[in-house]
Amino acid sequence: MIIRRDHYLNKLIAKKENGLIKVITGIRRCGKSFLLFELYHAYLNSIGIPDDHIIELALDEAINARYRNPLELDQYIRNEITDKNQKFYVFIDEIQKVSEIQNPYLNDPDARIGFVDVVLGLMKIKNVDLYVTGSNSRMLSSDILTEFKDRGDEIRVNPLTYSEFYAAFEGEKRFAWKEYYTYGGMPLVLSKKTHEEKSKYLRDLFSKTYLSDVLEHNRIANEQPVLEDLLNIVSSSVGSLTNPSKLSKTFQSVKQISVTPYTIGKYLDYFIDAFIMYKAFRYDIKGKKYIETPLKYYFTDVGLRNARLNFRQQEENHIMENILFNELIAREFDVDVGVVEYHHKDKDGKKIRSQLEIDFVANKGSQRYYIQSALSVSDEDKRKQETNSLNRISDSFRKIVVVRDDILPWHDEQGILYIGIEQFLLDENAMNL
């Protein structure tokens, strides 16, 4: 099955031969390799680049284990560049698999060689256009995007958006939404036919790929039970306000395990580094400042979240909120959780300060959108409840309520747009109706 990823393919095409290292990041198995080795390779062929000028190496395959040694990797790539007068396109998949070794030519034990040295050397070869993929943001951001400064060009690849999933879905389209909010957008899910096959695939991704990667990369092999429990706790409260201190208390009360807030925060950052989860901070809209805690965590893919809980907790409102967050990230918005503070008096005339939440504040350049996720606003009381926070914002940026129901888009007297979730996800222009 060929799943089109035109958004990312066009980004690669636009960056072709720009003199920078194209760093393609994202959670493992989200389609980075397919994008590079299949879609982009086919594009290069279509403009006349022959296969022998495209050098490909997948470092997560056992057959290529020797090239996880940086010196072996460097020698292999250089040996493949056979003509200095011809352009070569070098694809290195899962670059974080390259180990750091002691420099064999120096006696200094602190003299190390790693993938950064390899990539820096290759980018200096004038007839090389270099592309690397990686599945750990901390390693890549600290070693490539920071150290290389203006020489690294990142392209973040996400699991399938609903529109990509919908286009590739081979069943009746009316079942696409249920399939998506249940099993998510990992590309290989579309090739699985039964619930058993899909759930096993997603559970195996966690246990055999993501968890093992986190444990190996961070050298915490003895902490797997704690990581498993933490994933389950966060999965069951996705989209809820929390923080490491609160999660530490949950471990103590529910699991009778003592885990410090510092350790909880560190482990959550490991999941974020591996692109398993996102962290969304709260933003005080009137005060124009961030509120560090509590905050929210969302899963990069809702199917992975659901699989953690064996598909038991299928509250569509929480899943829908997570999907909306992921969609805004895929559309390259910066996304925060909004807070609107206001003052009012109680029945005794005492002044009270209260806070209302807006699900998402989405920013891109000069654009801003305030977005509320709601299963339904079918009755007036529910509609007022969902829009109370939006109506307390005094600026003129667009305000949107996304509902589960399939409705015709409409605006109320305050200019708030109401739109169904599927239309919102399938039409990128829907935010500006």
C-alpha cells in the first residue's frame, strides 16, 4: 500500500541540494524511512537521478550493525561516492543508532568519535546531498540542530493525520473516524485487518520498540516496571492537568511505590525525547505569560495511547482532544493550553478570582486561533458552557468550537465558528471559514 505524504515530500523537494543536512525526525515507525527510501527516492528517479547515485543505509537493521561504528559508517559512505563530478544523495536512517567510540588514534580517553563527526565530515563533500533520520529529539537537537546551528534543517514527521488516513482507508469511509480514534495513524495499522492484529501491533511497538529504545538510550534497564506504570497512568488521564508531583503521589497511593517528582519528570522527558508524547504548557491569555504547572500531556498517536490501556478507556471526548492537538502540531502551529482569568462576586458579594480553560491556543507567525473541543453543543446551556471562556477573550483572533457531530459550519452572534471534527480535520482551510 502506498500512502501519500505529500506535505513532507514537498518539504524534502524544496530543501533538495540546499547545502544543509536534512534531519528528518519523528517517532519510530511513523513513516520516516518510507518517506525517504520510497517516496523521495522515487521522486529523484523521476527527475533523472539513477539508483547508483542514491546511497541508502538503514542502521536499525541487523545486517548493517557494523556501520553503527562511526568509523565504519564513514568509510562505507565515502567508498560509495565513486565519481567526484556527479551528485550523490546520501540517506542514513536512524542515525542515533551510531555508537560513540574512543578515538583509536589518540591516547586521550576523553577523545570520542560519534555520528556528529561522521555527518560533519560528509557535509563538507561538495557533491553530497545529505539526509539523516532519527527517533530521539534530545540526541538530535543537542548534537545536530544545536552544534550545526544553521547547517541542520529539521523536518518533523508525524503519524498519519486524519486526512492522510482517510485517503488511504480502504473500507467504507463512514467507518474511517471510528477506526482512526481507536487505532490511530501509525501507517502499518492500515494493513492490519482485525482488532487482534491491530492491537497486537500497537502493543508490540510499545514493548519491543519504544520502551526498549528508551531504556537502552537512557541506560535505565532496571526501571522498566516504573516506566510501564507511568505510561499507563498518563494514558488514562490524557488531556488532564497534572505535573510530576501529582503523578508521584499517584504512584504512592495507587502503586505503593515511592518515585520522586524529579524522577517522574525525567522519565516523562524521556518519552517526549522519543516522540512518544507531547507536553503542553498553560498560557495566561490576559496576563500574557506561561504557567509552568500544572500542564497537559498528549500522545503522539492515539492508537498507541489506547493500546496502553488495552482499549478499555475509549472516552471519545478525551481522544478527540488529543487528535485535535496532534492535527494542530502537524499543521505546524505552536500549541498551548489557554487560561482566562476573571474576577466576579459570590452570593455574599465577596470578590472571587476564577480561571476558565481554553483547550488550545494555536499560534503560527501572526496567526492565532482559540479552539475548544466539545462532543456536542446541541443545547443552549452546553453551548454557553463551552464558549464561556472564549467570550471572555477581548482580542479579535478567531475562535472555534470543534464538535463531534456532523454539522454545517455556522457562526454565532459573537463570531465563534462551530464545525464538525471530520470537516475540521479533512479541510485545512476550515479554520478560516
